[in-house]
Amino acid sequence: MARSCGGRAQGRLAAAAVAALLCAFPVAGARAQAQPVVPGLMGPNALPTLPVEDPVVGEELLVQVQGTVQLNDQGTDVAFAPYFRLEIPFLKVVALTFDGTPVEFWRVSPETQAATGAQNASGTTAGDIRFGARFLVIRESGWVPALGVRILTKTTTGKGLADRRFTDAPAYEIDALAARTVLEGDGFVRRLRVMLQLGFFAWQQVTATQDDAVAYGAALQAVLRPGVQLDLQVRGYTGWQGNDSPLVVGLGASYALKPVRFLLAVNRGLTTAAPNWDIRAGVEFYFRIPYLAGPEP
């Protein structure tokens, strides 16, 4: 009888444990849905707006290294992250790209921590790596702009979901690119170029759903006589959830001193779903490799 009573007691405990687990699943799901993976509740490097790119593929292999500082208007939320980019061209038609933020050092205010549900107020987190390709479809000719396609995929390298910094869920973006030179000469402004992009951006949520967004951007690129290049960009995307429509305006400058190009950029977020300030500085090394670039024109 003792064994029978013990077996019944164990059975009741097991049933109670199963019932408790079953009840816990909806609660966990509700919490995940209450804090979806959207840029307004994540770190500034988790789901960034992608820069507007020229569909024209160059002749040079590019290796870029930057340091990035991001902060809000009050200076209470701060993030520092190294950034790298590798671009490998093939015959002026296709360019393979690898870029990302391997690590991020960050600190947020108690208000931000409470609003996002972050587990910690500061830390060091592994970031995201992306890979993709850019294809030149139609070359620029007369009034016809250069047209191309860009495809990018975010790998599952990001960590720190508990701190709302990154997510190890995949994401991808497909963009149509267009660019045309509107001014070219021997004056102070040697070249003025307009670039546009429109695409589709999607990323997986904590649950089995994904957020779909329309990505867009426009840029004005000016090459000045002393060898300085300026880039003014407006870019963003808008999804179907709340707080997932970042809009960023940025001004970048570069100066080439072969084989190094010096880079500086300041970006300003215009919505609460974007980092308020993003300041970048770095260098880019560029090399022409004949079997990759193709024959001389």
C-alpha cells in the first residue's frame, strides 16, 4: 500500500508539473510578443538601416575598418563597436561583400533598460556579420541610369537578446539600385551623382513570425576638385509593427591617398526607432587585382 500511495503521489506531482509547464508556455509566448525584435527595442547595431550604394561595380578590392560611436541626445546610452567591410569585385559586374560588427561595448540608462526589458545595464556583446552581393544589370548610358540589384543576408552570429542588443535570428534584404551622373566637369565640383534604392527587408522574430519592411534610400554624391568626396544620404525602412520604422540622415566624407582612403561620417536618427547619433571614422585600403577587375578599358 505504501508503494501504491507513493506511486499515486508521484503521479500527482508529475501531472501538476506538466500542467504548470503547459500554463507557462502561453506566458512565455506573451512576453516574447510583448517585446518583439524591432529596432526601437534593440541596440543601434542590431537592425541598422543600410547605406545607399551605387550599382556600378568598381575595379578594386576594398578592405575597410572603422570605429563607431553611437549615443542618444542625453549621452546616457552609449555604444562603441568596430566595423569591417570587405568587397571583392568580379569583372565590373558582380561584387561580393562581407561586413559587420564583430563585438559591441555598450551602456544604457536605467530608463532605457526598463523600457526595453534589458537584463543588464552595460556589457560586451558579440555582434552580427552580413554577406551578400551587388550585381550591375544595366550600365549607365545617356539618360538611362545604371541599374542593379543588391542581396544581403544577416548571419546568426549576433548574441545578447536578453540585453536587447542583437539577435541570433536571420534576416535578409533585397534592393533595386539606380544611379546617374547629373554633372561632370573640371570645376570645383568634378562630379555630382544621384543614387536611389528601394527594396524588401525581413527579419525573424523571437516567435515563428517575421517582420517585413519596405527599405528605401536616396543619396547625393559629390566629388570635389581637391580629391574629397562627400555623400549626403537619407535612408530607412518601415515595417508592419510598432517602433520599427527608423529614418536616418547622414553626411559622409572621404579623402583618397592611394592606396588608402580616409573616412568620416555622422548619421542622425530622425525617429525614436533609430540611434540618435552615429559617428564613424576609419580607413579603406583599395587594390586593383587584374584577374578580378578584368582587362583595362
